[in-house]
Amino acid sequence: MKSFVYNGQPARVVFGSGTIARLPEEIDRLGLKRVLVLATPPQEADARRLAGSLGGTAAGVYAGATMHTPVPVTEDALKVVAELQADGLVAVGGGSTTGLAKAIALRTDLPQIVMPTTYAGSEMTPILGETKDGVKVTQSSPKVLPEVVIYDVDLTMTLPASLSGTSGMNAIAHAVEALYARESNPVINLMATEAIGALASALPVIAGSPHDREARSEALYGAWLCGICLGSVGMALHHKLCHTLGGSFDLPHAETHTIVLPHALAYNAPAVPAVMETLRAVLKTDDPAMALYDLAGRIGARRGLAEIGMPADGIDIATDRALANPYWNPRALEREPILALIARAYAGEPPQA
């Protein structure tokens, strides 16, 4: 066995159905008196109902969270935090809301309780990605790691099947890259393999039967494990491309990951034969990259970047930006193959090694 280093991220996780009822005791356990409830605009009504259920413990609601965590939104939220004298944050939603909570915590060190409604996984990581002037920059800090994560399967039951699928594919991407990360280790490999299997099994069921509680529970379990993977090891080409594409062209986060994943895996496949063997076993296929491309099709996801708003002239732009400050990657990054990868993803074509 190769030498390795394993760093476990501190986290308190409450998992189950109906666990939203545990929120008041978790707030009390942290000694919080005035929490600000965060949400996106479409989830504002739910956030206000939740705040109402907390009574005087809720300082108010800020429902301005948005994709890619723009710095101006964070600055606006910070004004509300100061005005309301909030001493903690409760984030209810997907990656956008979690991202806002983490951005606020980075600047204030306020405690966070996160209640995910998607499979994004960022709630389990010390990583924050922020966008300013069209460029997305990521950083890692223990200050942004939530103190408590409450997973309630009930909160995912109304997540539209289409969003469930792309959110789940986004989670799978975390686990796939963890398998060939520079910091990969046996503990994370076990979690990654378990997570990929759980999500690959659950997502097609959810696509056909969105209210299947067992599939929803399996998907949320898989997403939790994927989040641990994302927060425990470094990522590689796939995440660099997605951060570049999302920040440069304001593309939807989960759909971008869904589209890019098969192509990034195909690019790296020649350099990670052991990982490909693991994926062949867990996905029950001879071609894992093609299996992920097919899985995206089975859940009804769009498979071309052009379909989600990327301009044609963005192929060259994205290539240059992805290579300007690259992440570590198991296969050397070469401009022409990366350009071809992005071009195939743009057109929605199948992946190629």
C-alpha cells in the first residue's frame, strides 16, 4: 500500500427524515440567540416560514443568495448581518445558499448551521468559490466549514427531478476526482466508491419516480459522502474547468458539472488505470466515461454547454483561462487536447480519451 496522509474535517452531522425539527436544539447547543436565515429568492417563503418557527431566535431573513457567490451579494448580506446584529447563520438551500453562508463566515467567523435541499455537497467542505468581475476564485479555510449540517430527506422530496439529476451528477464529480486526487487515500477511496454507487443507482429512480423516499434517502447519503470527499482532498481538471466555465459565462453550476464530467474523466483515463478499474466495477461498465455520459442522458440532463448558454467563442477563452492557473492533474495539461475536450462538451458530443 502506498503512503498517504488523511485529514478528517470536523463536522457534526444530523441525518434522517424530519430532522429539521432538531434545528432549535442545534441552535441552542451552539449558544446562538439571533440567527440570520439565508436562502435564494425562490426559497424566500420557505425561509420565512422557518424563521417564524424559531420565534425570537430568528433575527431575520436574507434571501439574496445566488449562483457562484458573487462578492457584491456577500457585501450586501454583510450589511444585513450588522444591522440585525446576527450571531449565527442558518442556510437553507443548495450550493448557492451554502456558498453565501460560507462567504459571510469567512469575513465574520459566525457559526453556521446548513440544511441542504440539493446534493451539492459544499456543506461538508472548507472550500469557498467566489466570483468577482467574471472570474471565479476558490480558497480553503477552516473558517468556512459549517459547525452543523442537518440532512433532512424531507427537504429534498420536492426538488424537481431535473435538478435532482444534475445536482447528483455534480456530487458524483466530487467523488470521481477524489479517486485520482494527489491526496487520495484509502478512507476517501472507500467513501468515493460507496457514494458513486449510491448516486448512480438512485438518480435514474428519482428521474422516473421523484417521490421515491428510499431513492431520495440513498441519493442524500451519497451526496453527503461526496461532500466529504470534496472537502478532504484536492480536485483536478474537472473542477478547474467547471469553475472557469461557470465564472466566465455565468453557467448553471450543477449542469456544467454534469456536462463536463464524462469528458474530464476520459481525458484523465490513460493516466489513472487503477481508478478506471474501480469505476468499471462500481458502474458495471467497460467504459466509465461513456457510462456517465449515458447516465446524464437517462436522467434527462442537457449534455452540451451550448444548450446552457455558453457562447461559441468561449471555447478558446475557457481553454486559455483553464491553463493560466491550472490545478494539479494526473495527466499533463496540453492546450490542443483541452481545447478539443471543451469543444466536444460545447457540442454535446460523447467523450473521447
